[in-house]
Amino acid sequence: MQNLKPKKHLGQHFLTDENIAKKIVSLLDSAPQEEVVEIGPGMGVLTKYLLENQSHVHAVEFDDEAITYLKEAFEGHALSVHPADVLKWNPAHHLNKPARWIGNLPYNISSPIMFHLLEHRQWVKKAVFMVQKEVADRLCATPESPVKERGILTVLLDCYFVMKKEIKVPPTVFRPPPKVQSAVFSMVPREGVQVDFPKLKKIVKAAFSQRRKTLRNALKGVELNMESIPPSWMDKRAEELTTADFVKLSEAVR
């Protein structure tokens, strides 16, 4: 099983640099006995350092060969292997309290994983993920970032989490090397956020789905209480609004 080959159709790129693996795990700040959810552990390069920290690791893995390898390689350790598609994995069925999340995310489903995590955000104490650099730039974009980097996930994640780009990772430390740069980011829940997620998601998706149009046109299909919205907003485009503006818009959704 040591020769487990990355599968292209699963978007697998196995991290091979031990120093970077240690750095990623250290960013998680996990304490002994704490529960950690690892998405797509593959050959367990992060898993082994998580277990060294005495974390109880929930490994969510879709690849049958990787599942067999993990069970054999870490037998007797505090590792629970969950053979599952992470997009269908419900943390409420496996965790007792919010956990720390980590993973080298498959590039082809990194955005869907973020949407899934937002749906289950109450189970996230902190998360550290590695993704394609341009995806990290978008997820962690700020109002000062280039307009093209801001999008649906930028706003949704910013509302509920403090997002931070941590380190850049070159293609040479993966097997096989991807054709793009990678980056690691962290996300920590914001305290006291009381925002209706379905309404916020609805308004943000509508606004960015037609981002070249003004909100007046992009939000035609959304019923709003116009009395609570500054009239000037309706002449703006989605990327011109802040996260706080979108929250205000979501509160006007009927």
C-alpha cells in the first residue's frame, strides 16, 4: 500500500514534504484529546502528525485504497476512518461538540466543500485547509482585493468566519505536481453572528450570478422590503457591496 497512486478523477495530489505537513498541522492549534476532522487524508501525511498531538482524528475518505491503507497504517491509534463522500458526511452524526477541521482539499471540489462546511458551521471550532492558490485568494478576499477575486463564497465565509491566508505551497512538494500554486488558509468562527444563512445565501447568489448587472436587475426575482434598503444600493453591482451590506440586504428578504 506504500505505492498508493493518486487518482486523477478524484483530484488527488499527495503532499510529500514533511516540513510543510508539520507546519499545516501546527496552524490548527489542536490540544491533546481534541477531536479533529480530516478531509481526504490519502496517505496520512497530515494524519500522523495529528495523532502525534494526541488528537482523536475523524478521517473522512472516499478512496477505497486509501481507506484500507489508513486502517492498516494507524491501527491502534485514535483514528476513526469514515468511508464517505465528505459532501454527504453529516458531522452531527459523529461529533459531540465543535471540532477542528483540516485537509489538503481535492481541487475539483474545494468550493462545494466550503458550501457544505457553511451549512454545518456550528461544528467548526477552527479549520486549516490547503487549496489552489487562486481559490484561497478568492475565499480570503477583502474589500481591498481585486474585484475579480470577490464572489459568493467570499461574502458567505466572511460573514461567519475570520479568514486568513497562511502559507504558499509550490507544486514540487506534491505527487503528482499540480499545474498550479497552492496555498493554506485558516478560518475561525466569528462570535455572536446571528444571520439567517438561507436568506443571506439567496441574496448573495442572486447578486453574483449576474455580477455585471446592477442589484436592481440582478435581484428582480427576490422579494425585498425596499423601505429598509438605501435606494442608492440598487444602482450598485455585487462586488461594490461589503459583507455588512449583504447582511442588511438579507434582513430585507421577505
